Amino acid sequence: MYSSPQSPAAPAAPAPAAAGATPEEFRAALGQLAAGVSLLTVHDPEDDEDAGMTATSFLSVSLEPPLVLVSLRTDSRMDELLARAETWAVSLLGEEHRALASRFAMKGRLSDRLLFADAAWHRGPHAGAPLVDGALATVECRTEQRIAAGDHTLVLGRVLAAEAPAPAGRPLLYLRGGYRQLG
């Protein structure tokens, strides 16, 4: 008679994890991660106006081809603008741009036209979007892909042009709910 070898007992499955961290827990934990501060800009093709927002969720993705990613709150004004604009730009801000970063991060803020009015900037030749004068670096991008991710949209951009006009500058950082400077 044939007898099959007995397999060892499988380990007990771990208990299911909780549904996830609360928004407060998540914010407190990830607030410990310093992030560079940038200004994301676009020239709105529908109303022929410039728009901008402060972003700390901007990162490089690939060298070949050159790709970057920015995370936007779904259904935000910038999410809507980048859904219809093919190109956009990002200026990596230095410590001296703290007031500019704060201005473009305000809720219930003034119109973008007024926010740009006293800022020193020039129009990027590839994306047609504003680039901050004196930024540590600037990139101009074309949207490659939009990815739904929870309550955000991840926008993957192909870098059309990249410059580092102030590579020795000191970056503006965001940490623990506020702007910070390096040591």
C-alpha cells in the first residue's frame, strides 16, 4: 500500500493587521522625514494664466530616461491644471525663498497672479511655466503618466530641461510641520 509522506504542519498565519495607521499617526511618523521644498508651476492653457503651489513631495525617479514624480491632492486645483496642461515646471527652493514657499502654500490664498507679482521669475522655454530666479535648480517637464494613489494623484514627468543655477545654495527644508534650514 502506498503512503504519502506527511508534510510538517504549516506555521499559523499571523493575526490580521489593524486597518492601518490613523492620519494623525501617519502624519507624526512621516513628519520626521525632512523634505526639500519646491515650487511647482504651470501655465494654464485654458485661461492663459500662471499657477503655482508649494510641494514637498517631489522626487527623482529615473536617470534613463530622466523622470520625476510629484504627488498632488486629488481634485486640488493643481491636480486639475496638470490634468489638462501637458507641460509644467519645478523650482527647487533655497533658504532665501522661505516667504515665497509660504505664500504659495497658503489655504484660501490670493490669486496666483498676485502671488507671482512681486516674485522674481522667468518663463521656462520648454514648459512655458514660471521658474524662480535664484532657485537651486529647475526642471521643466512633460507629463508621462498620472497614477491614482489613495487621496492623491502621482504625476510622472519626463524632464525636458534641467538646470542648477545655484548649486552651492542652501536648500529650504520642511520637517516636523515647519520650514527648516541645514545646521
